[in-house]
Amino acid sequence: MGLAAHKMDREEAMERERRDIVTGDVMPEHRLVRFVAGPDGQVVPDVAAKLPGRGLWVEASAAAVDKAVEKKLFSRAAKQQVHATADLARRTENALLQRILGDLGLARRAGGLILGFDSVLRSFDGGATPPRALIEAHDGSEDGKRKLYAAAHRQHLDCVVIDCLSSAELGLALGRENVIHAAIQPGGLADRLIFDAERLKGFRSQNTASNPARTESPRA
């Protein structure tokens, strides 16, 4: 699938709305995760929203998925007996994580990633195409993050900050150790990473600090 198709998928998802089976609220898809019941009746996360079957949509958070499991809301929404295991939230988080790490690897191989503090800082130069998003390890140096946020703010850059991954997870995706600072150039993969990272945040317990560089939500 090409970059244009990635972008089209995300834009279509942003326009669609679904009903959360836990609250009954209608929400845009970037706030939800789709689940389906397989032929054996087991509920599985469908983070790409591609699997066949009736979609069962839940707000993208561990608390919401846990409640859907505890209250047997998947069966009620499916109008038949289905089975959701107690570890469904954990499996959903892992599915989102693996999707994000895979896309980071694709972006690296395509030459769309900028790695390292100095390289990211140089990418803010007005003569270059600014990055679409900054990727900051949540366990990295706060001083380095503040300096990059301040530099982006001075240049009035419209960057989104992805800060829900650890340095070890970034290193796993990118094949190098101690990855703290990165950025991704504009394109379909960048948009999809933003979309999925926003959902992953709901499954992660660490707080992500607000900062001047985050001037927009994942909405296009």
C-alpha cells in the first residue's frame, strides 16, 4: 500500500463515526478501536479495521475495554454469545504498538525518518520541509525534549508530538539503541502514526506532558 493510500485511509477514518458499545456515544474512529468475533466466537482487536465480520467499537482506553469485558457488552452488542478474555485490553495495546513499530520501520526504510537530537533540530530550518511529527521517547531526557519543543515553537511549526513510546520500543523498531529523539516527514505514514499513537495513549499509564510544539490534535 502506498503513502497516498495510507493518507486516504486515515482521512476516511477521521470522517467516519461509530457508536461506542460501552457508553452508547457516537465518536470519530480515531477515538475508538474496532473488535470482531472470530468464527470460534472469540473477540479479537482489529486495530486496522479490516477484518471481516460485524464491528464492535470501544473507546480506545484500557478502562473502556476492561468494562466491556466485565459487563459482557460484546455479547450484547453482537446479539449473540461471544467470548472476550480478561487480557483483551493488553492484547489491544500490543496490537496497536506492533502496528506503530511496523510503520516506523517502513518510514525508516523509505528515508522518511530523522533520527537524533541534532538532526531533528536541523530539520526545523526554514529552508527544509519541516517534519510532520516529533517522536519523543517518554523515558528520555526532559531537557532535550524542552529544547526541541522550544525550537519548533520559535519556527511556528505545526508539529504533532508522539510521546507514548519508550526508548527501547523505538530502538526495536529502528534497529538501534537508545533512540530518544526522532521526527517523521509529512506523508501518509506520518498521518497514520499520529492516528494510531493517539489511540495507544489510552492504553498507557504514563502521563504525557503538554508542550508548545503540540499545536494540533491528530485531526487533519
